[in-house]
Amino acid sequence: MLRRLYDWVMSLAATRHAETALGAVAFVESSVFPIPPDALIIPMVIAERRKWIRIALISTIGSVLGAFLGYAIGALFFDAVGQPILSFYGKAEAFQKLAARYNAWGGWAVLVAALTPFPYKVITIFSGVTGLNLLVFTLVSIVGRGARFFLVAFLLNRYGPPIRGFIEKNLGLLFTLFMILLIGGFVVIRYLM
């Protein structure tokens, strides 16, 4: 199923709506979607290398706007869903301590998730849950996501198809690492409480 989803996202790059699709994928990936915008960035930059800056900019803007959706999910649904669960298990106070620690260092967590394969959506939602300062969240998201997408687009512009082959050849491994990081993130959160 992952391969079919990846292939479908890749096929969007060949349409006249590729830039719109890229913005949409970057938007939803920041809060709920499992396939990163790189799946579109790769074929789009390889097809039109001179547009690498535009493609990276669309990805960055879409991703940062999507990060606000992730933040809103955490902020709006935590009280209705998360808080009662924490209270039931007697973890409400422990969560408040974790939230305070996270908010002291959360900008760094957002930056790491924005730059690395760590699931950015986990951090955007968690930032909303804990009420991380929105200005810090925004600035760090812009810097982190921008650095990541501009670096990927630059490398594709410079080195081209061999990088695409590496990603496609190792998709299963990359997805497995993604899932390990996703689950590991929840385990870390669980044991910090």
C-alpha cells in the first residue's frame, strides 16, 4: 500500500497541477499524511532544475501552513480527548510537568523534527497540546522546514537522478525508519511522563 501511495504522489508531479499538489501534500504531511513532500520535490526538480527555488519555496510555505493545522489539532482536541484519558490514568499532573519542560525547550524539538526524518506531525500536534509559544513555533518551523526543503531541492538540482534512485530503492527502509521514529517518539513521551 505504501508503494501505491508513493507512486500516486509521484504521478502528481507529471501533471499540470504539480505545484498545487506539492503545496497540498506539504500542507497535509505536517499534520496527518504519511508521505513527505520530497516524493513530489524529487521528480519536479529533476524535470525542471531551474525551478528548484520555487519548488522548495512552495514546499516550505505549504508545510508551515500545515504545521498550524497540526498545532490546532493538538490545541483544540486535547481537552476533549487527551485530558480525560490522562486524568483517568492519573497522569494529568505528570503531563503538566512534561508540558512545562517541553515548552522550555520545544523550539529545539520543532527544529529537529523540521530538519530530520522524525515525524514533524508528532511535534506540530504536541506543540499545540502543550501550548508552545506560537511565535517560536512559527519561526522555528520556517527555518527548519525551509532549510530541509531548500537543501533537498538544491542537491537534486546539483546532482539529479542518482539521488532519486537512492530514495526509490530504499523506500521501504526509509519508511521503516520513519515508523521507528514515530513510535519511538510516543514511547519517549510516555516515559517522560
